Amino acid sequence: MAEIFALAEEEILIAFGMIGIKGKSVTGREDAIATFRSIVQDRACTIENRTVDLSDCKMLILSEDISDMIGEELSEWQLSGAFPLVVEVPPLSGSSAQHTRLVDAVRQAIGIRIQ
């Protein structure tokens, strides 16, 4: 069982693995969508022919490039308010200037600035 799980590029997963966080890298948009759906709906993920039980997963870490791949599915999930909570981290290449986090979009829409 894993309370935190990550979907990111391999190098990021190695770093998370060093602190005990399991994860999976994906090969493209279709794989990213299928893996995301498996995690949030089936609460399981297959890694190297082994199924990881994610029934108690509270946080899903996504690199920004993967969150961009799954776009609409991710937005729908975040707005549902269900677990796991999705947290985005920048990829190794750095955060894109065009990447707008959901929190920033909500803050802009309602006009609140929390410091």
C-alpha cells in the first residue's frame, strides 16, 4: 500500500524512491491517461508486472509535463474534491512560463491573494 504515489519522469522517480515514494513513468499521452484513471478509479497501478495497491493513497504527485498530457481528466478530478489530492511538481527541464496551477487560476478568478 502507498499513501503517496508519483507519476513523473524516471529521474524524478529515482529521487522520490530514495525517500520511499513509489511511482511510475509513462511513455505518452495515452499511457498517462490510462495510468491516471487506473490510480484514481481502480486505486491500483501496475509496475513491472506487479500491481501496487493504492486503496489508501492520499496524494498523487504529477510532474507538470504529465499533468499537461492528461489536462481535462486532471481538471475534472481536481474539481471533484476526491482523494487522492493531486500535487504538481516541475519537471527536470524546469517549470514552463505558460503553466498555470489550478490554485493560481482560482485565486485570480476570485481575487484573493494569500501570503
